[in-house]
Amino acid sequence: MSNNYGEIISKAKEKILANEHMAKLKSNPSFGAQLDKLFYKVPQDALYYQIEEPEDKTFGDALIIKWRRNAEYKDIGVEGDITFVLNDYGLDANYCNDDVRSNGNPKTLSTNYRACDTCTIKSNPDNESMIVQETSTLLSSDLPAARGVNVYKSQSESIYWEDGIQVSYENAVFKPYTNDVSTFESYGRASSGYAPLDFSSKANIASGFRMRRQSLDTAWLYAYDNEKETEYRTCFRLNWEHGLREMRAPGDMLNSCPDEVIIPEMSKEEIQALIDKESDPKVREGLISLAQGRENYHYYSKEDPNFSRKGFEKREM
């Protein structure tokens, strides 16, 4: 096992990018950033790293990055891995990390966590867009051998056009539930397959939101919280700080859900300045197309018949 994080990551990236199935995805300007997000899961402070290449090619070419580090509260090894599987349509990444936390007493180990995240980056068979689907699952047990494992799960999906511009984002957070298993370990190193919930049912969703891009720097938003009984629909202006390739809500908007939203018109000079923030020429061309008519567009929530802000009155009293 190697303790050189940079070397391990470099080798893994090289193998992934060299695979013939990655050619179409590599042409999307946002693919590199999505791939980097997966490698952020690998902790840089781990003591040892190892790359494995399974001989079984049933599900396509694969490699596994495994790591081991010592927990601060006890001299034990905490291990994790991320498995990359390259298929005809794209890339599957499965992340698992086992951890044991102290309840405050460094001599007592009372809580066991397992993070099981999955990410699929694939080409849309119907067009040239790229789809990024992510699932995050946290499993926890007060005692490692307890029957009940508490499960916290969320799912999201993003779509990027062939020019690398994100055009939609959806996220759903499911209600926590307890999975009755004989031991924590028997749950298995998987984030699905054992869950008793129907994840397609809205009754099992705690909260979520959807965003759809409208133009250069504007998007439509629908956010809801079934437990707090709130709903919010509006148009809003994207955050400019990191450019407009990805859709980012400004500041604390998703938490505050303001009653008044204003999007002013923009001058041609302001529009061009936003486009020039993007260094990739392919993305810039896409932004130019999205900017058509932006100088004449404006939005005021008080004049929007589709604007909705329900259930916040009680919270604000």
C-alpha cells in the first residue's frame, strides 16, 4: 500500500480517462469537474492507499481505491473505499466509509457510522447531454451489534447540455427510518437493496427542490418540505460568483425563501461581462445562446401568478 495520495489519484484518473467509453463524456466541459468531485471523497489525511483492479469484468472495467487511517480517539484503523466501474454508457462510482465515533469519552466506542454514496455519470442515449445521478446514504447504529440501523438517504440528478451548461437539478431527502437487521454489519456495504421504503412515493420524502434554467442567469425553483408543510415556487437569479456554468442559488435563498424576488433587466455590457467570466470557449458559446433576449427580461414575484409561498406564516410568527 502506498501513502502517496497524489500518485494514487493521478493513476486512477489516468485509467478512467483512457477508457474508450469515456470519450463522449470527456467532450463535455463539465465532466472533469464532476470526476474531481468523486475523488474529493478520498481523504487526503489517510495513512495508506491502494488501487485494486478486479479480474471479474462482468460489469465492465473497474478499479478500487482503498484507504486506511487511524482514528484520533483510539489507535484503530478506519477503512474506506471507492469503486469506479466503467460501462458502455459512462461511469459508476460507489463510495463506502466505515467509522466508529466516541460518545464523548475517548475510551468508549458507542456509535457506528457507515456512509454509502453512489454516483453515476452517463451520456443521455437520446441526445448529447450528460446526466449526473447521486445517492447519499448514512447508516448509524448506537451500538455496532444493535438490531436497528437508522438510515438517512437523499438522491439528486443534474443534467448538463453538451456545451457543459447545467440546465436542471433535482434533489429529494427521504424521511429517516430504522432498518431492522440482526447486526449492523449484516446490512452490507450497499446503499440500496435492503430499504423497506418505496422511494418513488412522495409520502416517504421529507423535503426536496427542483431547479430549471430559463436563460443566461435565471432559473425556475420549486422547493417543498412535507414535514414543515411549506411550498415555494419562484424564478430567481443564479449566483454569479463561480460563473454560470453550474446553477447555484444565491446566498441563503433556499432556507429563507423570500417573499419578494426581483430580477432586473441587464445591459449588453453586463451580459457580456458575465459571459467573459467563463474561460471555456464551448461554454461561452452556450451562454451566448442563453443570453438572447436577456436585456429585455425582468421578473417581479408580486406580479407572477405562479409565485407561491405557502406555510411560512406560522414559522415566522
